[in-house]
Amino acid sequence: MDVLISLGEFPLLKRSRFLGLFIKPVLDALVAVNRLFIRSHHVPALYESGVRYQQEPPDGRPEEFAAIPLILSRGWADCDDLAPWRVAELQEAGERATIRITWRRNGERRLYHVVVRRGDGRIEDPSRLLGM
């Protein structure tokens, strides 16, 4: 099932701070979906699944936030897919892990990157660990 949230041209969301305020709840919802999937299916641990990091193709399609079943079926994912999977598996193991959004400049553009904040405060980057 696909769910599309269309923002249209909303200039305020082009500022990273405001975009982050929108993206964070979407990623938290993806963590919740992934937790339900982990509870109801035999899911390999992310780092043992064979999934690799890959950027979404620049084909003009909307940004996609993929859940575990889609990631497993295609064998790849980007940061906003991998971090919610990892947070879900850590939370299911009892750890207080959360999503963290970071920002960097790429010329004129600011790009976001999604990582995991572990329960002890350490930052874990599944994308880097899986080939970014």
C-alpha cells in the first residue's frame, strides 16, 4: 500500500528547519509501522539482511519513505528508510533509540540525512555502515 502526502509548492518547507519539523513525524510513523512488521513477521536484523545503501533514483518521483517489506523486496534503501528500520529493531529490543535528522550543504542546496540516536546518546549511521 502506498500513502502519498503531497506538499505542493509551500516555500516555507524549503527551509531546512521547517522541513525537518515535517519529516520527523513521518519518520517516527515509519518506525511504528516497522515495529509492527517486526512483531508479526520473521525479519532479519538490518545488518544481516543483505540490504545495501543506495540513493533513490533521481527520476523526478516524490521522496519515498519505504517500510521493511519494500526494502527487503528490492534489496536497497536510502537513509530515510534504513534509520527507521534500525530504530524499530532497537526499540523492539528495549533500547530507547530515536530518529535524528542532520543537515549539510551541497552547493546552494541543503540536504538532510537521517541517522539513529542510540539510547546512550551515540550516533549510528546505518547508511554509512551499509555502503554509503
